[in-house]
Amino acid sequence: ALADAGVATAAPAPPLSPAARRYVAGLQDAGAGDRAAGGGGARLLGHLYCRYLADLFGGQMLAGPTRVALGLAEGTPRHYGFELPAEGGRRVYINSLYASLNEAGAMLHAEAFDATVQEAAKAFEHNIDLFGEEPFYLDSVRGALNVCSGYALQTARGYVGGGK
């Protein structure tokens, strides 16, 4: 994300917020649990379900206005970009992802399946904590203004919805 904004990434990253540290620790714990299960764990799939699908469903709507509001180059921010199939687009891709997750879930034993579902709930909680962290209200107002101004600029330039 910093590279998208043209920020040199050689400098040390800023310190993580408390909620971000808890989220990282949760990811590390899920990965360690999966490794300890000897191939029988899939807790990280719960995080994939939460984050990746959230970006597929809602994040793409934010990409254009965010890019314009922050003055980013075309094609950024990259974490909102997905290579979608030519036929069926996002819907086909999401259905395929759901099918793959269901297939992976069907291969898990009951305990691992339950742990993966519980981990998805934890991922949602981590995201709620991140977005609810102080100074949430000031940052959310500032962010909303940036995205709205980006949307207004896109509309004025005539390329809302990805077309130019």
C-alpha cells in the first residue's frame, strides 16, 4: 500500500496500533495452530473468508474514489484489484471461491472445521476492532471526506464505475 502512494518502503514501518497488533497475533496463532495440526488445520481459511471476500464485495467500490482522493496512480490501490473471469465477472469468481472454500471445508475433520469457523468469527472481530479503534471518529470523518471528494472528482471526470 505504501508503494502505491509512492512512499519509499525502505524506512521502518510505523508502529502497529493495539488492534493491529492483536490481529497480527491472531493470524500468527492461527498459522501456528494450522502447522501444529500437521496438515489437518485450516484456521487461516477463516481469515481468507473474512478479508478477501470483504474486499471482493465492498472494497472494489472504494478503489476508484480512494485512488482519486489520495492522488494514486491508475491500478492502485492494488489490494482492491482482482483478475476476474471474462464471462460472469465478479459473481462467477465469488461463486468459484465459495465452492473452493466449501470443498476445503469438506476435507476437514469436524474439529478442524469448527476451529476454522470459529477463526472466521475471530477475523470479523479483529476487523471490527481495527475499524473501531481510536481516533476512529476523526479518522472516519476525514476518510469519508476523502472518499467522497474522490468520488465527486471521478464523477466530474466521467469515469465512475471503472469506465472512462
